[in-house]
Amino acid sequence: MPRKKKSSGRARAATKENKLLLTLDKVNRKLYQLDVNQVYGKYSAKKMLALVSRESQISYKRDRRAKLSVNVKNLNSSQIRYYQKVFDSFLKSKTSSPIGIKEVRSKTEQKLKQSLGELLDKEITEEDVDDFYTLVQDEDFRYIADKIGDSLEYILVEQIRTADGTEEDFINLLSKFITVNTEELREKAKRLYNKYVKG
């Protein structure tokens, strides 16, 4: 009877800390693949990096293979839960892989060309596709787009950006299509302007 092979190492205990480290390892592998395929810092990666790069407990260096690192010993339970949620959300997103980004770009490009190409009177570029996809995922954009539609709102944002219009110009333009009579709507319009027109 053949002898059982000795275990070369013990598996990590199933703790919240170790689960986070395993998840972070998967995140780093995905980020590395995005970097190699020159689609780094876009879509879900952009959103995830924006959330964690402000965190003092997360170390981020673009030029490392493992771009994110964390010392779990310094984390409290709520931080562990938060980071786990952010990393899981990134891993579940279709745009966390080069193939997923290619598919999303292709579908978004078709949608843009059909609905906006003639209205904007310009050739739709890869940058336009990325901007549109990012915009329609934004909660401030969604709040207004649910009232006037994705395409029209994108056109209005582009119109103000091209004309180098002010925050008030954007609100006045919006008011032609929607009643801007609440403070909440004005605040969302201002945030949208600052993120995508001036940002």
C-alpha cells in the first residue's frame, strides 16, 4: 500500500482575516491581468481603486505585481467586512477581466452608435464608450437618467463639457428637460458636473 504524501504545508485557518487575504490575492491577480492587457484602471477596477486608495490601512503601488496589500492585524471587524465587500464586488463584476471589458465595450459601442452617433455628430471613440459606461453606473447620473433617459443625459453632459459650461449652465440645460425644483436634484446635478465635466 503506497504511503500517503506528507502535507507540504498547513491550510490557512478559516478566519475572516485569512478569507480577506485570499480574496485580495485574487484581486491582485485580476489587476495584474488588466495591467498586462493595457486596460488597467477602468470600469470596476477604477471604482474599486477609488474606494480603497483613500484607506490608510491599504497600501497601493501601481508598479508592483501585487498592487494592493494590507496588514490584517491592524484591521478591526468593520474594516474587514468593508474591504471584503469591496473586493468581492470587484471580483464579481464582468469588467474585472480583459475579456469582460472587451465584451462590455463592444455592447456599449453598439448602443452608443445606434442612439448617439448621429445626435452627437461625431465618431464614437473608445474613450466615449468608457465614459458612457462609467456614467451610466454612477448613482447621480442614474437618478437623473431615470427621469430623462441615459442617451439624453449623456448628450447634455457632453454638450456642457464641449462648451466648457459652468455648473449653473448645466443645471439650466437640465431644466429644459426636467423640473429642477428640489435641493436633492440640484446637488446630484452639481456632483455630476464636478465629476464628469470639470473632473
